Amino acid sequence: MAKKKYSEEKLKYFEELIQKELKESIAYLEDISHTQSKGARENSGDLSSYAFHQADQGSDTNQMEQNVMLMEEERKKIRKLNDALRRLFDGHYGNCEMCGELISEARLEMLPYSTYCIDCKEKMEDKKRRQRR
Ligand SMILES: [Zn+2]
């Protein structure tokens, strides 16, 4: 079965998107872990560049928990981005894992690590919603 594929140029473009997101995610993760370890050691007010300005000082632990969650999310994203890169090199990138159709360009631009087209994604979420009831 001949699959539809994105052109080399498009793939190159998506690769750049992924690389860029990956770099941002890693920088973001480093930023959080840096803040995290710093915050744990000394609770000085020297967190200037970070979003600790959000007023209430009583929520330090909340902030820490939130950071852990953010880091977890970011790690997941990095994993997905790496998977996407692998698919790109293997030549599977851009095809829906469910139906094999091309995932729309707009969707890949928003979520370059998408593995399902919007239709399949919606179907799955629909199913999930129904299962939960
Ligand atoms: Zn699909």
C-alpha cells in the first residue's frame, strides 16, 4: 500500500519544528530543575527571572509540587518529540497510526509530535468519554 507522504521539504520543515521544540523543552526543564534545587537549598529571594513573583509566599510547597508536575509533563513531551524525530528518520512521520492517512499540516504545526489525525483522535477521545460513564 503506497502511503501518502509529505515532501522532503515539508519533512525538513517539521524536523526543524521538532528540534526547536525539543530545545525549548530541554531549556525549560533545566530552568525548572535549577529553580527547584535552588529553592530547596535556600529560600532566598533571588529567583528574579522566574515566575515566583506571583504574590503569595505561602504557596511555596504548591509551587514545588507544581514544578514537579511541570517537569513530568515536559519530560513526556520530550519523549514524544524524540519519538517524532525517530519516525521522521524512519520515514513514517506525518501518517496517522490508526488510519494511515496524512495528519494535517496545521495539526503538525501545532503538535509536531502528533501520531493520530484529528479524526482518529476525536474518535478515541469520544470512546474514552463513553467508557468513563
Ligand atoms: Zn487517522
